[in-house]
Amino acid sequence: MILKYGMNPYQDYAEIVDNSNALTLLNGNPSVINILDALNSWQLVKKVSQTLNTECSASFKHVTPSGVAISKELADNEKQAYLIRKSLSKIATAYARARGTDRLASFGDFISLSDCVDKETALLIKSEVSDGIIAPEFSNEALEILCAKKKGNYVIFQIDKDFEPKETESREIYGITIKQKRNNLKVSDKNFSNIATQNKTIPANILSDLKLGMLTLKYTQSNSICVVSNGHVIGIGSGQQSRILCSNLALTKANIWYQKSKLNYSFLNQFVNKKRTELDQLIELERQKQYGDKILLNELPNTCMLSDGFFPQIDNIELAHQFGIKYIATPMGSIRDNEIIETANKYGIIIINTGIRLFHH
């Protein structure tokens, strides 16, 4: 498949080779970044759907998710925050939640959906600024709606839901080929059985959130931290060399998401005929006006934080406590593990030692 261009427009030759014929381009002219977003995001939603047995959606930008969610009925505050005014199908609900995580970051995203894209989902996507979508199937009505986006240039990929790649993968950098066993880790209950703190009680719904978070980190650029609540990854910090910066980024994003869920959206009534992107900017300004940097996330019960690597210092635990985190999953291995556990015990935070590093690049 010949692509529009490589990583950047001046890289004017690019193509992909798909001997499996698993990937079909239904519309548009993709770039290399579109391909990277599509294939990484598809793996994420597929694995979440298989693991949790439900519909899943992800919003990707620059090969990292800005939001991930499974299908759950929207609460009234979510409907207001996402400007949803009617009932939605399950897959449409998953998409609305994923896109609603960080709508400013999702501007121009690549969307992945675990199941057939229906008309309701396509109508939601129609009003969004998005570069493309990947899914295993599209209804005829959905495909017609999506093909009309971006003056007919919206990138649409269909992928074989049953396709599994070879166990060995390779990439070439600076003329040198690297081969490795691909990351085929399967996430299950046993990954969360080693609880390091005094409190060892993990409810079933929290276990589901931990699985969602772990799978999200599996496909997020390292270092990475994510915050999960009620089947929704509400904050992601990625690509930072410092883990405390990742934690601060993820927790701050989650706090902003929660602040927006607490807003009174009647202020939008004065604005008519505004585009969705303009409304997003107005909502952000109202959030800043009402709450600024005030921490509200500590009001939200049972929030989880997950890390793709160990915590080198207790500062991450102190910060998690400030934002009200109750469960932390991390591969331990720091020389300060004992201090970290003591700090968690002091605050009543449960720490699960997953024993699995999940770096992704």
C-alpha cells in the first residue's frame, strides 16, 4: 500500500507491506503516522475487548492514547460534559467516553473501535476533528457518513478481527534491523494477586479497571502512568523521562476531566451555532474560571493509578495521595520499595506488585 508520505510531508516516499492482507483501506490517503496510530490503537481495543468481554474505544494521537474506555451507560454528568443529548449504542458510548477524556488532546485523533461501527457512532464522529478510524466492520450507513468527512479524504481502515501476527517482529532503524519477540502479554487476575501493602482487598470492579489500565500502558509510549475510574482511562502521562512528571501529568489530566464533569453546562446556552471545537475551547475556559488548579479528583472514590515501571521515590505515592488514588499497580524493584510500601500503608493505599515492566516505544 503506497502512503501519502512518511513521518513528515517532505519524506515523499512511503509504503507498507501487508502480506497477510489483514488491513484494508476503505477510504482516504494515509500517512505513516496514521498507520502507526491505527495499528497500535487497534491492538489496544482488541485486547481490552477480549479481556473484559465488552466494547472498547481509544482515541490516539502520536502513537499514544489520549483516552480509552469500555462501554458503560453514561451518567448524567457525563452526558453534559460530552454534550450527548440522546441514547447511544454500546460502541458509540465507548467512543464518547474515550473522546471525552481529553477533548483538547484528541483534536485530530485516530479512532479505534473494537466492534462494528454503527450509524450512531458515525454521527458522533462526523462532528469531530479526526484524521481517521480503524475497526473490524462498518455498517453501510456508517461508512457512507464517514466517507464524506474531510471532503471525502477521511482515512478509514478495516482490519481482520481474527488476525494474529507472527511471534517475532522487526523494525529497521538507521539501516540496522532489530528483531524481538513481540509483546504478547495476556492480562489476567493473576497479574494483580501480589499485594504488597497491609490492605489487600480488591473488589471485582477495581480488578476490571486495573486490567484496563495495564493494557493501556502496554500500548503507551514510556515512561507512562495512567489513571482509571469505572472502565475509563481518565488521565494518561506518557513519554516523559521522569516518572514523577508522568504521574503529575496523568493525575492533572484526570483532575481536569473530573473538574469538567462537575461544571454546570447551562452557560453554553448563550452560544448558538458554535462548532464542536469552539465549544471545547469555551468549556476549557469555564473550567479554568471555576476551578483553576483546585484538586477535585480526591472526591472521586476508588480511582486506580498504574505505572509501566517501578517508582524510584516515594514522591509518586505522596502525589497519588493528594489526588485521592486508592489503588496502585506497578512492577516493584526500587531500592526504596520498603519506603514506598510504608508510605502507601500510611495513607491506606493498596499497592499491587505486578512484577511486569511494560515499556513501549
